[in-house]
Amino acid sequence: MTVKIAIIGAGHMGRVHAQNLRRDDRVQIVAIGDIVPANAEKAAAEYQCAACTSLDDIFAHKPDAVYVTTPNALHLEPVIAALDRGIHVFSEKPMATDLREARQILDEVERTGLIYQIGFNRRFALVYKFAKDRIAQGFVPLSANVKMNRGELLNPPWVGNTALTGGFLYESTIHLLDMIRWLMGEVVEVYCRAEANVYKELDDFSAILTFDSGHHAVFSSCAHSTWAFPFERIELYGEHAAIVTEEMEKVTYSPGLGQQILTHDCFQLSAAEKWGYVEEDRLFVDALMGEGFPPVKALDGYRAVELAEAMYRSAKSGKPVRLPLEA
Ligand SMILES: NC(=O)c1ccc[n+]([C@@H]2O[C@H](COP(=O)([O-])OP(=O)(O)OC[C@H]3O[C@@H](n4cnc5c(N)ncnc54)[C@H](O)[C@@H]3O)[C@@H](O)[C@H]2O)c1
């Protein structure tokens, strides 16, 4: 049995997923759609499927599931249209760019009972899986220092347009907002300062996140750092123990005073593997085949949007913001 998959958005991420799906014998890519006909045609020729320029065209190919890989603010329409037709969805992050839209998707997923997976690929990146495993084995993160930068808001051009991104926090930053709640638990309060330094939108954030455990973490995010390392880093501190990730390249575990330090280096793995894309796509197809459940759920997508929204609200008001937020 094969599952028929269509991809909506033939840009960078549409191709990343298409490459993984092409290698999976259980998948037939039936169509690739893009609002720019040349993009759709080029990708369709490469992946030997139909080129489409509208949602109706895509749905005419009767996919069992769609990948939504359009710019951030353009996820809602294709996601809801697919769910309404009984089609399962993999959506790139963010789920949506405001809480009301995220709630609309969450409600629709719950109502239809269809599979919806959000593209928080870092949960399958080896460095973060290592951290999660250590926590499962007893490492307790008591505090943390988290950094998620972007080199620029220039490429692709729409990342500088808040009408399409929803704001910088909905870009790469949202990955580590999801990651820190995955590693340390639900966030109950956010206190955030932000400034617009290089771009016309808020592009420098410093926040203190408090978790339901009572522990807290420092979270910073800058949109204009260049791509020099470190742009993505988590330092988790336990009782005389630490886990430190460096990009998705390397993770270091210091289990205790006077003990040997372990390092895993992912340098030689392909980007698609070390960034977690291969595994997230395989697990989505597993779920479509009835061989498992989607590993990152609609509620995770919603909580990450809520956290980004809480950071914006706190930055605007200058006051701590409690979560959950009223949708
Ligand atoms: N998980 C990750 O690591 C990761 C990395 C990069 C981007 N992303 C996310 O993936 C999504 C796509 O980003 P990208 O880097 O591939 O962007 P991109 O600009 O390379 O590709 C987006 C494509 O969507 C097309 N498009 C725009 N509006 C459309 C519409 N209404 N219908 C159909 N197609 C439309 C564009 O023409 C373009 O070809 C974004 O939500 C982004 O946040 C995720």
C-alpha cells in the first residue's frame, strides 16, 4: 500500500521534504503546487508528479495527505481546506501566526480526528534527542540558557515582511520555544524585553521563562547576528551536571563533578539527518500507514504560538505575562 502525498509550496522546505518522501517506498508524490507556476513546474519535473497552481488543482489529485510549506502566514488556508476534505496534514512551522488562527486549526484537528503534524524537526535532531534521553534517564534541568539567533531577515525575501512571517519570533526562534518546553515543561510565565535595532520590527529579545516546576530559564533571540556560530545553543544545568548543545552539530554532557565529559559530534551526518528532517518525515508516513501516532501534535504547535505571543505581549506591556493565554 502507498500513500498519496501532495506538497503545497515548492520552495526550500517543500524540496527538503520531497527529497525525503521520494526515498520512501510507501509514498507516491502526486502533485506539487506553488503560486508561482515556474516553481511548481520545476519541482514537479524533478519529482515526476503534477504541477499545480491552485488548491483545487492539488485536491483534484486526491492526495491522502498534504505538506504545507508556504510562508508562515499562509498556512491557515491550505491546512483548513485539506482538513475539511478529510486530508491529513503535515504543516511547516509555525502552526499559525496568531493565537486565534492557531486555535482554529487545533479545533479543526480535534473535530476531524485527522493526522496533523507540525514541523518541529529539532525534536528529531540528534543533539536534542540526546538531551531528552538524558532527562528521561534522570538528569533534572534546574535552569537553562537558551539562544536562538538568525543571521538576517533578508533571505528568502519574505522573512523580512511581518505580514508574511507574523514577526521574527515566528521564524527560527519558535523552534527553540518548542524545544525548551519539550525539555523543561510547560511555561507558566514570560517576562520579555525587546527592541527594533536593525530592522523595522522587534529583532532583539531577552526573556525569562518560568516553568510549571517553578524553575526558570533565560532565552535570547537576535535577528541580525550573521550566521557565525553560535546561533543556536541550549545549556541545561542540573545538580553539578550540564548538557550543552552547539547548533545541531555537537552535544556535550557533563554528568558530575570529577567525572568524564562525553561529547557526541554529528559533523559527518547529512544536514537532513542531523537536523531531524529524515526522521520527522518517516514518522509522519508511519502515522499515515497506521503504524504510530504523529510525534509532534497540534497542541504542541498551539503552545509554541502561545509562547511567541506571550513574548510579544510582555515586550509590549513591559510586564510579565502569565500562560495559558486567552485565545
Ligand atoms: N523546519 C525548518 O527547519 C524550516 C526551515 C526553513 C523554513 N521553514 C518554514 O517552511 C515554510 C516555507 O519556508 P521556505 O524557506 O521553504 O520558503 P521559500 O520561500 O523557499 O518557499 C515558499 C514557497 O511557497 C510559495 N508560495 C507562496 N505563497 C503561496 C501560496 N499561497 N500557495 C502556494 N505556494 C505559495 C512561494 O512561491 C515559494 O516557492 C515557512 O513556514 C518557514 O517558516 C522551516
